[in-house]
Amino acid sequence: MFVMDRVHLIICLLWACVNVCECEPAMFGEVSSPQYPQPYPANLQKQWDLEVPQGYQIQLTFNHLDIEFSPDCYYDSVTVVSDKMVLGKFCGRNFTDKFHPGDKPILAPGNRLQLVFVTDDSNHESYLGFTAFYQAVDIDECSSSSMENGPPCSQICLNTLGSYLCACYHGYTLRPDQRTCVLECGGGVHSELEGTISSPGFPDMSPLDLDCIYTISVQPGFMITLNFSQNFHIEQVYSQGESCLFHWLQVSVQGKEPQKYCGGKSPGVLNTGSHFVQLEYHTDGYGQSQGWSLRYTTQRVQCPHPGSIGNGTVTPKFAQYLYRDYVHVRCNPGYKLMMGEKEISSFKSICQSNGQWHLTLPECKIIDCGAPKLLLNGDFEFVSGENNEYLSVIEYSCNEPYYRFKDTSKVTYECAVDRKWTEVNNNDIIPSCYPVCGKNIDVRVGGRVFGGKPARPGEIPWQLFHKTQTRGGASLISDYWALTAAHVVDGLESTNMTWLGGIIKTRDEKPITMEAEKIVIHPNYQKVPVGGHQTNYDNDIALIKMSARVPLGPNIRPVCLPNKTHEPVMEGKMGTISGFGGFEEGLTSEILRYGHIREYSSEQCVFGDVPVTNNMFCAGDEVKRVDSCQGDSGGPLFFPMLGYGTEDKPYEVRGIVSWGPVKCGDVSKAYYTKVQNYLGWIEETMAYN
């Protein structure tokens, strides 16, 4: 450690050639005899100059000492010297040796000392020498025992690490010499929230000719209270009805008249009501006043009670509200915070230093859920409440009898706390109104398409008729989609497709006209090449999407699709076909006609060379000679749905007029596309288009 200090010193000396170096002495270090812990050499004289910073004493402790013993350490020795004063001369090997220093520290009076190591010309027993540790020890300059001329400060001495500071009693200030004090009244500005003030020299007599000013100034929002001690005495002289003429204490508060105090009665407690107070203490050149002392405290300014709020709460609840206290306002469930006309998410008001709240309380107004969503093909009405307010109840219903919900006739929603119209089970999604399918004025028994019976308005409301093409019809299955045969629309552009619905005569004056937006032919249908002839009617099914929602009414309504669980074969059951096709040989009907037919097995319907598949079935009536004909293609073969009573049976489309003999009525049978085989394709197509 010592070697390193020496190296550092050399570096500093070299640096001093080009710059100024301030090398502060080390606070501690280590010194060892030459070659330690090997035996020290003979005939040696070596000196170490040790130093610590100013303001400290240097202390030396021998960690190990093994030097040849002799009377008065005559031969070999290590000597500790401080300012030419020998602090000790040491030799020996054991603590019991007379001149061995042991482990007791050696404290120098100053910050320097020297170590002198001397050996004679022999070292027969191979003594190892010594190693010692030195360090800086703080000096208590304020102790009278450490100063030759007594304490360095005239009044208060504060010892610090390596030095000291002087301070003065109350009423005195430190002179420029930083050691002596002089009487000076006026305590400057007291900004702490509490403290003590007294006259100079109190409780001793006050000096004469004083003009002392004390200022107490705390932050706004606090009020100062002065509490004078009972030991109060200021000379009081009466003259012409006045007192406090020569000695007095004046208390000045902002906004109030100054008050003078003298005599032997203490003012006691003075509540100033201000954050700024000035005290002026005056004595002239005569008389005697013992003076005064006080303790001042502060209290926070009080704000008025914030009050209460309707449909909400103000928290926290205190008996009184003071500066920096705050209140929150929270509205009851179903109410919102409103500041004027503006809604706010939260509210907080703070008691200000002037004793007023920085914000007035807001209002809690009832929330509203906004206008209820409109229901397509339905409407709503208020059951309770109004203005869409919290806890108002509305009831949705579909436009019956043409639309209805799937599982219920009406749905009730309440304006909830989250500002949504919500159902009882917390569902805020309004169900859709679905077209009521298969409802009509019951078709009359009898009649046939080929030679069939004319339909009345509303009897077959799902029948569609192509406006410009006379080769077929279609069945409305929703308020957007229609079902037809693929060969009817094969090769036609959707933009050219215009359908009429709800008509009985092709020349109706006010038909419902529907433009087709999209035609989707079953992907497995074999389209006919241009100029070719159809030889395969397998998968003869297509869907037509209208460009706008079809307006349902008594004369135009969709037919139902078959239920997946019902038997696909209706052999022997009577169904109904309809269309504007041929009804007598060589004639096409301008009036919608219908007829009742039943299903036959494929073995009973062998005609032509067109392949028959499981995707089609045969139907007709060879007894009453009822049959579909040219112009009826794509039209429906519908049956009453199973599982309904006779008074409420909707109809489902089970077949689509597909193909048959060239001459209608020859065998009074034809083939129909089996709709039940395509339910999955129909649902998927409608969902994704």
C-alpha cells in the first residue's frame, strides 16, 4: 500500500511539470520493514513519513513486531516520532517484552508522524521486522481538551468530519470570522408549519434600542395560531390614555389592523386566520423588559360542506373538510355524471387554499340506451319507461303473419346499466325475423296443371314466373332466394333474369317484379353445350338470388324446405304442382293452374333414354290424367308438412319439375328433382352468397 502511494506521488510530481496537481494524503495505509515477512537486513536505517488529511489525527497500530530485543532497544529498533517528539521506541518479539508496543494504537497529536527503523551490523536470529497499519482519526475540535486556547467558537461549536462549524444562540448572528457571534434581532422568515420564537436573550432582560422584525410566512391554505407563554413582560407606560409607548410587541396580520402588546399579561392564544404574520419588537434606550416567547402552529383552511347529490354519493364523508381534502362523486347504477351538458367519466374536487372547492358538484342524470335498433321485418314498442332511459322495457315483434322469430312470438329487452338494450339472459343481440313459409289459402281438391284448375290469389303464393321466358317457373323459399331447375336457367345471365311473383294472370296490371342478382347452378349439373340437346337431368337444381328483399304479403310468400328428418319418399301421397305451362294440347296458360298428383316408383315410370338417378323421383296421376307440362319446368311439387294439424299445416317443396315424356298427358307422369337430397347445398349456398 505504501509503495503504491509512493508511485502515485511520483506520477503527481511528473504531472506537475505541465499542470497543477493536488494530491490529497491517503486516509489509511500500511508500512512494512524491508523484505518483510523475510528477515530484515543488517546495518540499515530507513525512515517513513506518514500523513493523513488536515483536520484529522494519525493513528498507528503494529500488526506484527519481531525486532531483536536489547536494553533500551540499543541495537535494533523502530521509533515513532511526531513533530520532533518521540512517541515510542520499540523492539522485542513478544507482548511481554518490555519495549514491545503490543496491539495498542499510537495516536499522534497531529496529522503527521515518522517511522525510523535502525538495525546494527548483525541479525543472528533472523528477526522478521514489523508491519503496521495507519489511519486518519477525526479530531473533535469542539472539545476544550483538544484546543490549546479553548473552544474555537464563541457560542455553539458543531463538530464535523475533519473539521467543525460555529453557530449562534437565538437572537445572534455569526460574524464573518465564522467563529464569534453578535446580537442581532429579527429571525428572518419562518416558513416551517410550526416553530418557536422569542425575544433576544429571553428569559434574560432584553437589550435596549431594539427593532426586531420576525416574519412567519407559510404556504397558502394554512392559518397561523400564536401561543404566547405565560412568562410575558414588556415595559408598559401610560400617557394620556395610551400605553405601549416605548417598549412594545406589534402583531400584524394581512387584512387586519396591527395590534400592540405590552405589560405583564400574556396575550395567550391568537388565531390569526392568515398564512402570513409579522412581529415587530421595539425597545428604546431606557427601561427594562424581560421579553417574551411563543410557539406558533398552523391549521389547514376549512372549506364548506360540499353537500349531497341526487342519485349519487359524495365520498369521503368527513365532519369538516380542510385544505387539500378532496371529494369524489359517483352516480348510482343507471346514472351518468354530467357537468353542465357534458358527460364526464369521473369527478374529483379539491379544497383550495382560499377555502373554496375548485369545482362545483356535478349532476347524476339517468342514462339512456339510445334509440333501439330497428328490426328488419319487425318493430318494437315500449312496455314501460320512456325516452330510452335506464330500466325502460321494449318489446320486439315481427311483421306477422309473414315473419316471425324462430322460437318465440315476442322478445323483451331492457335498457341496462351498460347502456345496451339487453334481454333477460343478458343477450343484447336482437334475433332475426324469418319469413313464415308454406302458408297459403288451401288449394282446392281437384284440378290439374295439364288441364288443371285455375288458382285463386294467395293459394300458391310461392309461385314465380319468368317475365320474358316462357320455359319455366320457380319457387320462393325465402325473402331473397328462389328454387328452380338448373335447365331452366342454364345459359341465362342473371342480369337478364326478371321474375314476377304473386300473380294469377301473366298480364296482371300490378305484379311484384324481382330482378335476379345471382344464379347458382348445382356444381354437378351437366350443362348443355351451345346448340346441344339435354340428355342428363341429374342434379337439375339451381338457386336464384334476388337483388332486393322480396316484399312478402298475402299473395307472395315462401314455401318451406323439407325437414331433414322426414322420409324422403312420399310414394302414394298426394302433392300439388303448379305453373303457367301447357294445360291443353298446344296451349300455354296465362293463368296460374295447379293439380294434385302422387309419387310413383321408378319401375312404374319408364320412358325415354334419359338416365334415372336417386336424385329424382316420378310423380303424376294416370287416373285423373294430371301432369306437368312444358312451361312448368322449375316449378314446385309441394306437400303438406308432416306433424301439423289439419288447420295449421304449412307446405314444403319436395320436388322441382324436371323432365318427362315429350307429349304431356301421354302417361300423365314426369320426373321431379328430389329437393331433400340437396338441403345441405341449399343452406350453404344461401349462407355464403
